Amino acid sequence: MRIIAADVIVTSPDRNFVTLQLTTDDGVTGLGDATLNGRELAVVAYLREHVAPLLLDRDPHAIEDTWQFLYRSAYWRRGPVTMAAIAAVDMALWDIKAKVAGLPLYQLLGGASRRGALAYGHASGRDIPELLDSVREHLALGYRAIRIQTAVPGIDAVYGVAAQPSVDGVRYDYEPAQRGALPAEEDWDTRAYLRHLPGVFEAVRHEFGPELPLLHDGHHRMTPIQAARLGRDLEPYDLFWLEDCTPAENQDALRLVRSHTITPLAIGEVFNTVWDFQHLIRDQLIDYVRAAVTHAGGITPMRKILDYAAQYQIKSGIHGPTDISPVGMAAALHLDLAVHNFGIQEYMRHGDRTNEVFRQSFSFEGGLLHPGDQPGLGVTLDRAAAEAHPYRAAYLPYNRLKDGTVHDW
Ligand code: CS2
Ligand code: MG
């Protein structure tokens, strides 16, 4: 069996997606997600110019060797662009291998370890009443775990708050990227945020009780001591996790946070190799690994990271926003079903136009996601539908503080 074609498909139904389709001489195809929000075209160039030519005539079954070849032969290792490109190849090869075996991918990863993967959704609001309505809406949609994000008095636009209008009238309530030639500037004030948040969780716990798993995303905004304060202030509300509480390029920063609070910590959606997690896992500075299959080099390395984390009782919390395509989500669900140290799966529902381009076989019932039992990843891509939605530039916002200093978004 040989790879005879490597096609990079760019489509923008509800947002931009980059997909790699590999075709073998037996006519078997495999899909891989290579979407990197706001930098999609960089990955397209990397794939088309530097990866696709290397794949032709390779054995599609040689997944580990292909991964090592692409990672080491580039010389320039790691980084979001490189690892998203390698991830797409890895996912497509696993898709092919499972299709040839006639099995859903999770069966090749050790089989099912659970009935389904607990999902969490994104509730948000400009104020407490709107937030509580959003929680009710997500409970009605079947979620049994919910992320809580709100606006902050005195701050005009805050990450993750659905009610903010967006460019060209399309409400990106589930998608922070905004279409436009340049990133939008948003403001930020950490002290206002730290003053406001405990009252938000007090209101949510008062309305919905102590049981409901609640999550919050700090989105890299705090210094370690600010993150430590928030973690401690939220302890009475028993969060499932506090995510990205502080930028973690300096993994030691989490040592300070950890020493002040027992609120569980999740880190890693912007990480792209196991090396980014090395001290966080070894020194048990986090409780959940937040990486996305699409950004961490694919299924092969993601499984290795999760197996390393399992030695320290750290669980998975795979990144699943709408800027991970249905292909990347499917890869996550097959891992979620198989690994023993599963934690939770982020599930932000893709839009209708996206679901017309990507035909999926996953299910969401009783708060649990299941990848389905189609051979492979269980996703097909409608090339004609994809071509009907050409790429449109879209960027994530960025932050400035009140004095104009650029801050983490
Ligand atoms: C967020 C993401 O889902 C999350 O946890 O951090 O929505 C993130 O803002 C986007 O994926 C960035 O592309
Ligand atoms: Mg996040």
C-alpha cells in the first residue's frame, strides 16, 4: 500500500478550517485536521511545500516512522505550525489504518474504557441573569458539565462572552475569532476581574447547587500570584478546573499557584509537544492536560503525553473549541474513549454549515460523547461543499490594559 496523493483543503463554512486528505493506491483515504486559528495559511504552506512531497509513495501503515521522520527531518522542531501539520498527517494515517482494519479508531487504541466521554459546554453572559439563562440552556442541550465565563464590569469586551456582536453581523458566540483583515483590540483589567469572579460563582452555585461540575478559563490573563489568589477565592465553589490561569511558558510559575490553592488546574491548549508539559506533569503542577490533538502533533504523541500524565494521576482535558475541526474532534473522542486517565472533553458545537462540509458519526447523549463505530475516525469531507466556502481572513482578538500595554488574551 502506498500514498499516492496528499491534498490540503481549505474551507470556511462557519470559520476557517484546514484539512489534509491522504489517498492510497488502494483508494483508501484518510483525513487530518491542520487548523491553527488565525494562522491557517502558514500551516497550508508548510503542508503543501514541505510535507506533501515527502509523503508520496510512503507506506501509510508506517505511522510511527512517518511521525519521527517528519519531526526530526525538518531539523527545526516543535512550534504550532509544524506540529499542526504533522498532526494532520498522523490523524490521516490513523484514519486509513483503522479503515483498512474495518474498525473505529478507538478499537486500535485499546478499545473502549467507558461508555462515553463526559463533555462540557460554554455558558456565558454579559451579566448574572444572562449567564444563568445560558447555564439552563446548556443543561437543556444535555450537558452535564459547564464552563462559566462572564463579562466584567468596566471591561468592554471579554473572552468567551457570547453576547458580544461581532464583525459582519455573524455572532461568534462560540468562536472567539472574528473575520477581518486585522485582529480586534480588546481591553482588560485583572483587578476588576478578580473582584468580580467569586460573586459570579456564588450566584451559579446558589442557583444550580453543589453537584454540577463547573469550569472556568482564565485564558492566560493573570500573574502567578493573581492566579493563586483566584484559585483560593474560588475554592468554596469547588470548580472542576481553573484553566490557563497564567501563561505557562515558564512551567515553574505553576509551582507558586499550586502552593496556594487546591483548585484543580488545567493547562496546555497552546502547547504543542510533550516538552511543554515536562515539569508540569513530572512535578504534578497540573491536574488536566489541555492540549488539542490538532496542535500537539496528532494522535501518536497525544497518547504518549497522556500515558506520561497517567503516571502522576493527571487526566485528559482535550481542547475542543470550534476552531478544532470535526476531524480533530473525532480524533479526540477516539482517544477519550480508550485512554484510562480520561478527564473531560470540551465540546463547542460546530455550526450547521460546518456540519454540511464535514459529515460526522459521533453522538452526544446523557452528557456523554461517543465517536461512533464507523471504520476510521468516522468523518467524511464533502469536497464540493468545502469549495463553496472559500477562506476568509479571521483573527483572534488581542488585549491591551487601560494604559495601553499589550497583555495576554
Ligand atoms: C478557549 C478557546 O476553548 C477554550 O478553552 O481557550 O476558545 C481558545 O480561545 C481558542 O481555541 C483559540 O483559538
Ligand atoms: Mg481555553
